[in-house]
Amino acid sequence: MDFRLPEEARVWAGKVREFVDHDLIPFEVEAELNGGDLRPEIRQRQRQKALDFNLSGMDAPKQYGGLELSVVEQVAIYEQLGRVTNALGWCFSEAHKWMFEACSDDQINRYVVPILKGERHECYAITEAESGSDVDGLDATARQEGDHYILNGEKWFVTSANLADFAIFQARLEGGIHAGAHVLFFVDLDTAGIEVIDTPLFSHTFEAHHPTYRFRDVKVPVANRIGDEGAGMDYTRAWFRRERLMIAARSCGAAERLLEEVRVFANNRLSNGQAIAQYQLVQAMLADSATELWAARLMTYEAAQAHDRGEDLKRLHARCSMVKLYASEMVGRVADRCVQIFGGRGYMRENPAERFYREVRVDRIWEGTSEIQRLIIGGIFNKRGLDGLIGSTNT
């Protein structure tokens, strides 16, 4: 099987790599030492360049002004964005393909197209205190009253909400023929009844916060319901598949950056008269890290190619879980080894290895924990066999 990237993906990787190297990485330490914030003119310049590339529209249909890139091209972009710390790569919001499939023309005009133009910014209000990876266990409710729904619930870890002006809110329906089923809504964050009750601090130093919101009798029009009643989980699964694949891509980019940095250090750091790169124990850590990165990268791009080939949805779902599981755990091991090779320098916040060590840890938690990914993989394997997961050499 040929895993070489197509020319279009290599071009995108090159453009975004230059953007990362020249416009994002030089400001990592400034962001780290200032609570994740950069000077407004710098952040605006980064956002404008992302808009100039139309990164907000990489997954969006061309008829709406998007790029409609292949999944392989998008993975190539996100791999390069993964090379930067402090979430500086989160300088754009993104309109996903599923939104155009699920939303009405009115919703596309009011919410989705403005994302493409950089005029509006979204966040996802899905997770709850007792239903993290178990999205099906939501307590939030939506009850229809005439031409409106009444929303109630408490949402945790609403990533980037401090930078957003609307949320995608997931709840269970109360009453009606679809009672108990899931439903999604667009909710403007200035709507009456929405309250920020906590903004916890986390290990990473990001401009994007993860506050806790309470929705109390929040009134939203029926026109803000995304898709049909009861279809909410279908859209959430589509979002999860993409997010898991792109987490894997970012993990590969982070591991590459770590290995680039530590290789230079190990070849210049002298101990007992020779570069530490010559010591076999250091070489073993580098060898294991490079090998695992190669494996993760091959898995990630093959999963992306499977999407572009239009393979069976359940197999795609399994593969996204597999690559998210393997790549997120891989980059954690690579970061740990690189901190060890850097020694005391690796424990300094100005060192990218220290920042990655903190930042990549959450990739084994959000968008489904490693444990949840294993349950998904194991469940599909038990039902469909190995071919249902990864195919076989005969197909």
C-alpha cells in the first residue's frame, strides 16, 4: 500500500508549516508567560492569515465558499498545526461538513457561513459533570413550548466559550414522540438564562478557556434546532469522528516537533566529553519515539484515506477511535522521553517539551477517553471481526 501523500496534501502541509514556523511558534513563550494571551495585534495577524488560507473552510462545501479539501489534505494541515504549543493553532473557528448536511438554509446563513468568514465563533456545550465520555447519559433537557424550546442543564468544559458568541447545545427531549432522544441547538450565549458558574484553571496555558455554564429555562426558537428531533447523536458522532482523527494528526505533529527539538539538543549537549546522542540509552529513547511516530502517522493517514474512499461508516468510526487511542498515547510517551533527555532544561516552561508534556495529556481524555476508545474498538471487533475494524489483505 502506498502511503505517500498526494501532491495537493504536500502543498498544504508546506504552506501551513511555514505559517506555524513563522507566525505561531515564535510567540509560544510569550503566550505561556502571559496566561495564554498575546498582544491583540499579534493574535489578529495570526487569525487574519488563517482566514487568508481559508482554514475555516477546509471541510466546507465550495458552494458556500469553503475549500472542500480531502480528509487526507485536512489531516496534513492539522499535523502541522499540532507542532505548535499553547493552542496558538486555534486561531480560527471551523465550519464542518456535517453542519451543512444538518442545518437549514437559514441556520447556514446565520451561524455556519459567518464561521467561514471569521465573523462568528462557536463552542460545544455537550459534556456534563456525570456524563463525560458517556455522551448518551446527558441530563440536560429540551422541552418544546409552541414555537420555542426551553433548555435546562449544566455544561462542563465548554472549550473556547470565552472566545465564542454562540454554542451548540446538546440535550434530551422531554415529552413528545421523541422523548428521551438527543437534540442539538444553536444558542446565542447572550440569551437570557445562561450563566457562567466557574472558569477552572487547567494544566495548559491557553487563550481558550473551558468554563462551566448553567442553562436555566433558556428559551430558543424552533428555528434554532439542528436537524430533526432525535438526530442529535448522529451529528455528534460525525463531529467525534472528525475530532478524533484530527487529534491523532495533531499528536503526530507534536511528536515530530518534539523529536526535532530534542535531536538538536542531544547532538550538542556534552556529557563526559561526548554528545549525549551517542549514549545508547538516549538512542533507545529516540529510536522508540521515532518508530512509534511512524506507526501513528501511517495509521492516521490510512484512516484519512479510508474516509476519502467512502468506506463503511462503522469501520470509519472504529478507525478514528483506533488512531485517536494510539496517537494520543504515543505522543504522551514521546513527550515524557523528551523531557527526560532534556533533563532539567526539559522542566522549564520556556522549553517546548515541558509545554507539550502538559498539553498532550488531555488528548487521552477529551473527545472520548482512551478507555472509551478501547470499548468502542472492542465492541466493534466482537460484532464484526477484524475485517470490520481494519479490513484484510483480501479486500
